Amino acid sequence: MIESVPPKWYGGTERIVAFLSDELVRKGHHVTLFASGDSRTSATLVAGCSTALRLSGERVEGIAAHLTMLERVAEQADDFDIIHFHTAPLHFPIARRLSVPHVTTLHGRLDFSDLEELFREYTDVPLVSISEAQRTPARDAAWIATVPHGLPPALLRYHPEPGRYLAFLGRISPEKRVDRAIAIAIACGQPLRIAAKVDPADREYFAREVQPLLDHPLVEFVGEIGDAQKDAFIGGASALLFPIDWPEPFGLVMIEALACGVPIVAFRGGSVPEVVEPGVTGFIVDNLEDAIEATRRVRRLDRRQCRAAFDRRFTASRMASEYVSAYHRAIARRRSLPLAAGEH
């Protein structure tokens, strides 16, 4: 509930929850969404707070609101055939005590040492990954599926002509490496537009490491944008720069670029090889020198192939269908397990 569903501005997880909920409804399923009251959904909405916490203007403790919402979910659990959680790992103690089948999508990175013990304990909580790479640090967790993200096909238009600038879209943080994007653009002599959120935790990093780089005449800092601005921002670019320095769990912005027909220059890491088809929808690089060379060549790629890859692999309809299959596996798995203490 930190963000609404979908979020007004930045927020990948909430955006995917919105697309999935609406697509499941479109496919004829009855869906109840537990989220903030300003969420927009075709599902039945149960509001845990009136406004997304980040935009409320108040100083609030997000975990309190999430725990209260999880209590509401537990109270109504018997009304559902299956419960799909996106709040891991807060709900794990509750979920294992429910008699109702459930599944949890993990949206973040998993390469933290303490998570190994967590997954050893909660082997009865079935999990879905958003890429195969995301699973790597937690191979023994209770995985039942990998479901890559998907978007509604009409959300972003195909832009057949390459624009005159490079685009960086996402979040300002050390692992996203916008400094690399700036270095690439300057070396190529191409304008770079940066649309990015700066979290409170990253403000010092932004001021110290990034802000001094924004004075270059080729660099424009746009700030945080929402879905309404993404079509023009991404679609007007010649390429998306994705210069990450971390094990990216998925990278939603990459398929947003593909939907617009925009090729990607991405540093190798996490899910990148599962999304980018080298020489077709972009280039995967291992260092700054290769990134600069790839960016100089990226306009040669066929933007039609980028959109075709999106339509083939990354639609909301495909995502929802794969989740329905995962729901059936979770239901079958639950029926085969004995009731645990505290279940009813």
C-alpha cells in the first residue's frame, strides 16, 4: 500500500498487480484486490487505507498498514479459491496457517544470506519467480513457476521511427548506474533524457554522485514520470539504456521499451539475457567500452522486431494465463498436504 494499484508514478510491483488483476477479470475470473483506496481496478477493491502511503503527505510506518491489511485477508480467506500474495515475506507466518490455497510472487532480489534460512523454514509457502535468474540464490525454495511480467498490448504504442535521444527510465540508486548512462551518451555525442525517481534513502547518493553529472549539455533530468508520460518518453528514444550493476530480478522498463519498438542496450546481470535478444531487440554488454560501441550501432536494429518480441512474449494476457496455471498447481499442491496446526 506504499503505492496505489497501479501507481500514480514509479512502482513496478503495483503496476504488475494492476495489469494482472484486470486481465484476470477480463478472462472471467472473480478477483478481490486488497490495496489502497485510490487504486483503479476492475476487480472488487478492499481498501486498507484511503490513499497510497507515499503520496499521503503524512509520516507513516508502512509495515503497520501492511500487517493490518494481511489481517483483513486472513479474516476473509475462506471466501476465496486461492490467495495471491505480493507482500513477501510479511505474510509467510499467516499464509502457512491458512486452509485456503495460496501462492506468492517474489518481486525483489534474493541474494541476501538471511533469506536462505527463511526459505528453509517456509517450504510450505509456494513461490513464483519473475525470472529464472531471480531464483539462482534460492534454488531450494518452494518454487512452482516462473512467470515473466506482461503489459496490456494497448498500453504503449509502437513508434516506428527512432528518436534523437537516448532514454534512462527508473530509479536513481547505485545499482541502477545512471552514471554509466551519462558516460555512454557523452561518449556517443547523443542527448540523454533521464526520467527517474529518487527515494529518500538515495538522496545523498544522488546529490553526491549524480547531480554533478547533470550539468552536461547533453543530459536532461526529467524527474519521476507515470504511465501517461511513458509512451512519448520511451517511444521518442532511439534506444533505452539499462546500465545496471546488480542481479536484476526482471526489469519492467525493458519490456516497456520493447512495446514501444525501442531497442535496449543493457549490461549483463540477472534477468537481462531472458529479456533482450542480442542483435534483434538490443545488445547485452559487459563493460562501458562495449556499451558505447553497442549504442553507436543500436539504431540499425529493426524496431518492428522489438514490438514483435513484446507481442510474442510479454503481454498481460500471457502473464495471466501462466498465473492461472500456477494457481491450479498451488491448489493441487494444497490438497495433497495435511492440515497444519491452526488451520481450519
